[in-house]
Amino acid sequence: MEEEKQKREQDDLHERVKVYFGEKKSNNSSILWNFIGGGIFCGFVLSMFTSYELILLVVGGGLLGVMIGGGIAMSGSSPMTDGEYDALVKNRIADITKEKALSELGLDEDQVKEIAPVCFEGYNFAADTKSKIREDLSVVSSCYRKSWLFFSDNQLYTYSHDYHFDKKLNVEKTQEFFYKDVTSVFVEKRNGKPAFELTVPSANFYAPMENTEENANIVQAMKQKLREKKQA
């Protein structure tokens, strides 16, 4: 029973996220149209009655239309607010810790002490995601990525985790790069949001990040370290 309840709650949350990003209409709209449709149908069929009786039948028919359409069953789902979506994202990414990233990479922390581990996170605006412009003109995506970078004597290790909130999909990815193979390191903006990018001849690494002075300094420090390693 508890598992079924949790599944229903997750399904409901998933549907609310899809409505939030405009992928489907709110159930409130379905209820309204079921009400109108049921009322019109009953009113048309029973139009020979008096005006007073007709009013009662239209109202009753509307309520019947709601029940037939299944609107009442979902009417408890309220539209998701910006604050609720922010809280959902924060809650889901909380367990993407340094320890988890090291475990997925199969590394011990003593192996990656060249410089301190780096963590970047932010909304991922890839082609398969949905985006939303809020009332305050900020832009959010249906996908959020949190990434960790670790540095050994001669390699860079990365771990990234994507949460697709509108698809109930999680994607994890680990990569390893030799410093000597790195061809470029840069920051670009997508939908006004900065992202760290690193490329090698056969692959690349992309990490959305917050637009902070601390992150800007981290990127400059990484560039300097990579230059030193390539020249060594």
C-alpha cells in the first residue's frame, strides 16, 4: 500500500511538472470543459422543459460531465509554483555528493589531490529539454545537471548527473581525460546561463554552472593548471 501511494504521488508530481513546462493542459481545464460539455448536451436533449427545469438540468448535466470525464479524481492536483519547482530540484540533487561521484568513478580521494575537487551545477538547456521563462524573466529548464571534476597527476576525471524532471529520467556519465589531450577549455552562455566546457579530439565535457565570482576564479585556476600540465 505504501509503495502504491508513493508511486501515485510521484506520478502526480511528474504530471504537475509537465503542466508547469506547458507540455500538457492543467486538469482544471479538463474539469471546466467536461462541465460545459455535459451541461450543453443535457440542455439540448431536454430543451422541452421549462426554463427553471432547464437550468437545473444544465447544472446537473455539467456535474455529471465532470464525473464522467474523470475530472474530479484529479482535481486535487494544483498547479506547481516556481518555489515548488525550485524545492523539487534542490531536494533531488542533494544526494549528488563528492563521495557518490568518487564511487561512480571508482576512485579514492587520495588519487585526486592535484587540486581541490570542483563542483558545478545548473539548468541544462540541451535540445531534448523544455524551458520556461518565469514572471521575473529568469529561465529554468526541465533538466538539471550537477557535475564533479577531480584532478590527478596526469588525468582529469568527471562525473555528471542529469535529472529530467518531466520524464522521470536520470542520466549519469563518467569521463576521463589526459591533460595532454585537452584542446580547449572555455565558458559559454546558453539562454543567458554560463556553462563550463572542455574538449578533446574525440569527446567533450559540458557543465552548467552558476554565474558567480567564485566559479569564474575556479575556471581560471583550472585553465592555468591545464596549461602547466600540457607544458610539463
